[in-house]
Amino acid sequence: MQNTDDFIDFGERRPAETVAVILNYNDADTTMRQLNRIRSYQCMDAVLLVDNNSTDASFIRLKACVKDHIILLRSTKNGGYGAGNNLGLRYAKEILGAKYAFIANPDAEFSEECAEELLRVMKRHPELGLIAPVKTTAGCSEETCIPGSYRNVITGAAAWPVRPWLYDLLESGPVSRRIFAGILHYGRKYYEGKNCVYAGAVPGSFFLADIGKMLSCGAYDENVFLYAEEYILAWKMKEKGYRTALLLRESYVHRHSLTIRKTFRALIRRQKLREKSTLYYYRNYLKISRPQMLFTRLFFAVVNAEVLILEWLG
């Protein structure tokens, strides 16, 4: 059960079937823009704003938004991205009795029609644990937005397989992921002529989850503060036998991890945090050996050098 010592809630506790969970940390401007976009969406019975123990005035500003079906949760600590979203998911399930949750970053822009279609497909396919639309970025070219195209898998794949260790490691390098893109991702033909496909993993910036299924596999691993959440969640869902799907006829815009970059501005700092999370994934889920771990660390030393060069050039 939800430990009420971990949060304070503000708003009316109404029964809900479908909720949206929006996580905020020191970025009330972006979170409030998201709230203003989705607060009238009829497919959402409640919108849960989770303030992850912000150190600025976010909590005070978000508290002013509490009204009708808008609920604010204030975490008593910042345990990271996964812990904050888990707080929202457990509250939705245990306090509101919700079955479905849209997990949406504050900088992920999606239409009401997109949300409704995700919900419709999810309800028709009980094998699904997660479903997402195609992720696009602001101002992207047409080729970049085509799932399975080279530009799409390089700039931010719409979906990808749950990979074995070596393949996943190759995806971690700025150079290797370009050289081996064809074997690390679903090809373009996998998507052509289809409305919806099964996938191993989808980006975590926006998706619809069956809350019961997600919680039954442990939801987000709270030992990971940031990055690798999608990989770990995909592995756990696959182990439980739940399917993940990509809805090709709907899309959303993710504005380049705006919130994360406000917190971790330096490219090398983000890379170090990503490396720590990836090593945790390899050690605790893929169960790699000591020689594999040594090779991984050497590989990341090369990647860090590449990142430093890119940061210097940029």
C-alpha cells in the first residue's frame, strides 16, 4: 500500500478509471503549460501533478492549479524520475482506483485525439501493458519522423527491441550506434503498411500504461535516478509476459528533454549519469559477467572522450 509518509496530497479524491501523471522538478512553467493543454481532455478522469520535492517555488505555483479533477502530490524527497512517477501510479491505483495512466513528461505535447486512440486500443487488447504513439521532435524533417528510417533511429527511435548486452552497448556509443544502426533497430519494413506493431520498448516521454500490469512487475526501478528507465521497464514487462505496442497512426512532439536539460546542463554530466544507470541495468537485469563489465567500462571511457570532444566542438 501507498506509504502516506512519502507524500502530501492536495485536491479532491474522486474515483477514476484513467489518469494522467505529470512529474515536475523545478520547472513549473513547463508543467503548467502541459496542464493547460490537457486539463479539458475528456478521456482523463484526473490529472495528477507530482512535485518531486522541488527546491524552487514550483510547489506553491502548482498548488494554485488544484481544482476539480486536478490533484497535486508533493513528494517528501526527490528519489528521481522513476520514484516520482511510481508515487503517481500507486496513488492512482490505491487511492483513486484507476486502471490506466498516461505517463507524460511536461515537455511532451499530445492531442486529445491521440490520447483517446491510445486508450481505445489498450482496452481492446488485454495483452498490452504499455502503448505509445510515434515520438517526433519540433521542426524535424519528414525522414526523421519515419519509424525505422536511418534518421529516425539516430535522432530518437520510435521503438526498439529489448537487446542483448553487446547490441545494447553498441547503441550507447555516438559512433557505434551510427555504424550498426541497421542491426540495432527494427527496420523500416517492420512498420510499413501497419497501423500498430508490437515493440520491445518505447520512449518514456509519453505512453499509456495499464497500472495493474505495470505495478505487478515493480514499475520503475527506484535505484535508477535518471536514464535507462525505458530499458529496465521494457525488460520487466517482457519478463512478465506483457506486450508493448507502438501506435503508428498517432504521434506527439517531445521538445528535446527540455526539463532534464535545465537540471543537467553539461553534456558530460548527463553522459556520466546515463553511464551509471546503464551499468546498473547490465549488472542487475542482463546479468553480465565480470569480463563483460570490464569491457563495458572501457567502452564507456571511449564514449566519454567522444562526448568531451563533441561538447568542446559545440
